[in-house]
Amino acid sequence: MKRVRAASALFGGYQHPTQMIAVGFGIAILLGALLLSLPASTAAGQTTDWMTAVWTATAAVSLTGLTIVDTPVHWSAFGEVIIIGLVQIGGLGIMTLATVFTVLVSGRLGLRARLFAQAETKTPTMAGMRSVVRKVVVYSLVCEAVAAAVFTVRFMTGYGEGFGRALYLGVFHGVSAFNNAGFTLWSDSLVRFAGDPWICLTVAAAVIVGGLGFPVVFELLRSWRHPGRWSVLTTITVFATLVLLVLGTLVYLATEWHNPGTLGGLDDSGKLLGAFFLSAMARTAGFNSVDIGDLYPSSWLLSDVLMFIGGGSAGTAGGIKVTTLGLLLFVIWAELRGEPKVNVRHRQVPETAQRQAVVVTAMSGALVVFSTYVLLVLTPHSLDRVLFEVTAAFSTAGLTTGITNEIPPAGHVLLIVLMFVGRIGPLTIGSALALKERARRYELPEERMIVG
């Protein structure tokens, strides 16, 4: 009990929940970097330099998966366990884990803890927060366990691995897939499994269900048979996800069909599987079954768009979120029709949500453009490759065209910041920096401006 009170005193100075989230993730990254810098964390038994340790810890906690060292070669089994542990922490969320710890130790959930958990899980209300946190944890562990079981059986029956090794591989990649982390224990990611539907489809399924977002998943479990009863959040998330998956698959198929470095060397079913896998992974997962560096520049641009959009809110995916994109499209549609209000399925979307969508998109776009410019100055690489790298870091997708190791230390620092901001979210970072909300006690006269 004294330890719980000490922790409360330590973080008591942070009045806004988003401040606590940012600090919590920062502490997790620093602790992870310290552990990864130990000689026991490397296969060679040598100390890892601080830049590599911080980079890897940030990539793990932010669920990005970008690496500057070969994971199965550089890290020992202890280091791999640390990495996947950081992935689990990043996926469940610092605040969710802190809430569970508080409940277990003190037996109750206070107002401050509820606020923190609500901010991390994006739950609309604080009612039943204890139940929400429990569902989040159980749902995550069950999905990871199912994926791990499929992987374990496949590695044993299809690749001749012993039970112990197959189980280790299964658990590692089950956790990595559900949390959209992109870490693998093979140097070529999942290229060796490009034609294996058991591996690729299981990874894709875990990535998709992890990226939908916990509020959406819980609502689907309750009323999946009655789409007419779905909330606006669930409706936009589900339909936007399906549309992006289908469109991405079709465009990748059309673009890469004859590319000998990617889909061109596969049979027709393999090409379809590869294109679908690309479409699913580009939306913040980070696994790849083909060499991303061999994609045509047009496919890189498509990937940039998919990575920037990302997955669902309150899930393990990154990006600006499909809900943000969907809401912006409804705002545009309402403006084109001259409607004063934005309506979605017999519901009116409040102006605050509209402004948040605009702010998140504008801040994210500006950050990507600025970072791309800086990396273009620091490196000799072309715009398409640099833009891909920056978007992958910000969206926590973790894909790369192969230039990560060729970026100078200053560029690595920039990408570390991008991964951190991408995981926390631009709007959350902005809110965390604001010490308090300011209410204007007067209104200024209105003046029309020329737009466009």
C-alpha cells in the first residue's frame, strides 16, 4: 500500500491524464533501453550502444518495429523477451497496466485512475471503467493466445520445429502481430512465408482485430448481427477498414503483378495473398512478405497513404486513424451539399469532434512534411524513400525501403521522436503540453473570410 501511495505522490503533479500517458510511455522506453543496453541482452554478450538501445525500446513501446540492428542476430533470448515485453506494454497501454496494478493492490479504482484509463482506452464514459480495463486485458491476451497457438502448430507441423522452439516463436509473433508491432525473429521478416496462408492470414487477422480498436470490438461482440444499431464510431471504423483493405489489395495487385522483385515471381493465388498482406500490413503493422525496397515508387506512394491513415481509434494501430479520415469525408460532403451540420447515420457529429479531426490531420501532415524535409537535408536519398521512412515512423507502421541504417544519428533521433509522437498521438501530445484548459469569457465579432 505504501508503494501505491508513493507512486500516486510521484505522478500527482500531472493534472491532465494525457500528461501521465506521455510520461508513462517515456519511462517505459528509458527502462527498456537500460535493459537492452546490458550485455545479457545481446547474443555476443557485449554492451549495446545507447542510440541502438533507445531506438529499439522506442520501436517496441511505440509498436513500430523499425530496427537498426538485425533482431535475431543482435539480441539474445533475454533481449528478445525484453523487446516483446515492451511491445506488450505499449499495446495494452501504460495507463491500462497502471490501472490493473492499482486495482490488484488496493482493491479499488479511484477517480484519477479512472481518468487515466479512460484517456488511454479512449472509452467515451468513466462508468464501469474497472470492467472495461478487465475486458481490454482479457481480449488482448485471448487474441494473442489464439494467434500463438496457430503459429505454434504450424511451425511444428510445417517447418519441423520442436515444441519448445515452436511455442517460443508462436508466442513472440502472436504478441507482435496482435499489437501491430512488426518485430520478427527472422532477418527477412516474413518473406520466407510469402506463400504460406497459415502464417500470412493469421498475422493479417491478428493485425486487423488488434487495429480495430477496443470500443469497436466490444460493440461488435455485442451487436455484430445488427449493423443498424452500431454507433457512428463502429460504422465508420468497420466500413473504412473494409474499403481500404479491398482497394489496397486491388491497387497492389494491379501495380505489382509483373514486378519480378515482389509479386511477379508468385503464382496467382500467391499474388492475391501477397497483395492482401501488403494492404493489411501497410496500415501500421510492419510485417512484410515481399521486399519493400523492390516495390515500384507508385506502390510506395500508396503505402504512404495507407500508413498515414492507419487503423481504428483506441487500438494497437497508428496513423491519424480511419475514424478521423471518415469524419473528414463526412465534413467535406456536408460542406459540398451546403448543410450547416454534419450528420452520420441519423446522428449529428459535434463541432468539437470535427475540429479535432482537422487538428489531428493538419498536425500530422505538417510533422511528416517537416521531418521529410529535414531528412532530405541530412541524407542523400530520394524523396520517395525518405517520405516512406518518415511516414512509416510516424504512423508506427515499421516498414522500410532499406535506408534506415544509412541515416545519420541526427536522423535517427528525429525518427525516434516521430515514433514516440506517433504512438501517443499529436492531439494527446498537444493536450499534455497544455497545463490547463482556458475558457474565453467573451466572444469577438464575426467576420467572413475568403477561402480558396
